[in-house]
Amino acid sequence: MNIPTDLKYSREHEWVRVEGNLVTIGITDYAQEELGDIVNVELPDEGDEIHKEEAFGAVESVKASSEVFSPVSGKIAEVNEPLMDAPDMLNEDPYDEGWMVKIELSNSSEIDDLMDPNGYKQYVQEESK
């Protein structure tokens, strides 16, 4: 399981890359492994307002369909459009090419509620028991 050390993580298995007031969000390597082969991705529209812990999209695999929840509040600044035509990028490269959305933060303190890589690794290990 790949857990990059430069990211933050949510309990819903999303990762967050913080770059100033802009955050990039995707699903973790663990999440894509659990889902299996991803065949469809639903993403929001640019400009949509979203709130922490609110579903902003969905991922459908051969095994299941799962909503994707935002770990932060803000406005959708950018959507990874190529992902809509090539959802398998979530399986192949969840942390780079497989990012889902970029959000302009409306409350930067929400980042403090996320787990660091070690905390996320421990969380996944406990959840897997």
C-alpha cells in the first residue's frame, strides 16, 4: 500500500495535497485497491461550493459504487476532466494522474482535522482487522 508522506488523509480514504489556499483531492491507493477495477467516475462542476464531509462525486468499480466525500470546504477550482474518459487512471496512478478535484479552501483550519501519513497507515491497519 502506497502512502505518500507529503499528503494528508481522511477517514473516508481521500488524500489531500495542500498548496497554499488550493488543495488537490483524490482517493488513496488503499481505496482503489479495495474498490477493484474502476469503470466510471462522477465529478462535480467547476465553481460548485462543497462542504466538509459532503459527497462531491462517485466512483464505480466492477465490485461496488462508492461516494467520494470532501475532507474540506470550499469552491471547486478545477476538475480532472480526463479522468471521466479514463477512470482507470484512479487504479494506475491515484496520487498524480488520478487526482479528482482542486478546491479553493474556505476554511484552512479544516486541514488540521486530517491525518498525517503515519496516522492514516495506523487507521487502515486497524480498519483492516
